[in-house]
Amino acid sequence: MNLAILTANDAIGDDRFRLTDARADHIRSVLKLTAGDSVEVGLLDGPQGTAKIESCDDQGVVIFADSLENAPLPAPTVDIICALPRPQTLKKILLTSAMMGVRRLYLVRANRVEKSYYQSPLLQPENYRPYLLEGLSQGKLTRMPQVTIHDRFRVFFEDTLKTLYNAADSAEPRMLLPDSESSASLSDVVSGEKVETTTLVVGIGPEGGWVPFEVELMEGIGFRPFSLGRWTLRVEHAVTAVLSQLELLRMNSCRAAPS
């Protein structure tokens, strides 16, 4: 736990928060902190900084957080469209998405998605939320990704996607499609873009990949194929790889910007 994420349910008034779950256990047993010590905290979807521990015992940990002045990181600009994976894989993707600053995670149907995956209890917000919180805590971020579930492939790509971005973004997003057969790199397809401010939408396929019809439809609405490398990756590793490459491009872009 690199950052204790505080939520409205933890608040007990006067900028104080009581933790009684695994976060309290971690503060006591792993960090070995006690009353009077400082701990790094972040308000969910808000600022973060250092807070003081007022009490720390078997009943819980009370934190006084009245001076969280550090502004959160700039709003994330990466959205992931992911063919709904099996539940164990989805847990990893949820955690990684939150940890690495994804703004939105769209879980969609695809030809090679098992219908039974849509019956998983994990798709209920109360069940997937803990994995997002764990990811935020690990990545020291506070903005929780928005997760939405879509069970009609064609409707999502032809109608829903257009509505989402027409309503939410003034600039047209750059849409990206990892494709092992592409000869283009990620830097090739985002060349000339301000990666740190441009909305980037990445379509991650199922374990067996998108079928030709799906690829054709996605490319037809503007998705640009690129290669993540010479490896054949599992879905959760593809998510990590693309986010890592985008972060590297963002860092390079910031360094190259005139001061």
C-alpha cells in the first residue's frame, strides 16, 4: 500500500477518517506506524498528501487529513476498450488500469468472448471496486477509472463510441489498435500528437484476438493498427505493455517540449 485511499465512507467528521480494514492492518503491521506518525493518503477522486495518525490500535486507525494541498496528477487521457476476459484476468486488468492512470475502461463483447463471462459476479460494481482501489493505492493515484460494460459489439463501436466522444471531448480522440501483423510502431501512429493531452482510445482484443470482421469494422471507424512488439501477449500483459509504451512517449514528449 503506497497510498492510503480515503473514501466518504471512512469520514467521521472534522477532516478525520477512521480505517478498520486491510488499510489499518497495513499501517499497523507493515508500515509499523503509530499515533503521531505521518502517512501518505489520498482522497478518492481528489487531492493527496501527508496526514497525521491520531490514534492507532486494534479498533482501527484514525487519520487527521486537514492539509492535503498537493494537486492530483493531470486528468488521465487514456481509455481502454477491452474484450471482456475471464474473471481472473479481469481482476488483473482492473488493478493495472487504476494503477497506471486509465480514465475509462470499456468491457465489450467480441466473437471470441465466452457468453458465460457476462454472468460473472465480478461485473457488479461492489465486486470490482476493490481491485480499482488496490490499483490506485499501488500507483499512488486517486482518480478511479470509470468502468462500463457493453454486450453488443457492433452497437458499441458504431453508435455508443461516437456518442461518448462527441459528448465528452471537444477534440477527436486518437484510436489505436494493437495488431501483431502491423509493421507500424506505437510512436509511428501517434506521431505529431501531444500524447500528454490527446485522448487516446486503445482496443485490446480477447485471448484469441479480434476476428477479421471486428478488425475491419474498427479500422473503418478510424482505429489505427500498430505492433506492441514481436511477442504474443496475454490480454493483461498487452494492457500493461501499451500503457507503458504510452507513458514512455508522454515522458519523451514532455522532455522535448520547449521550456
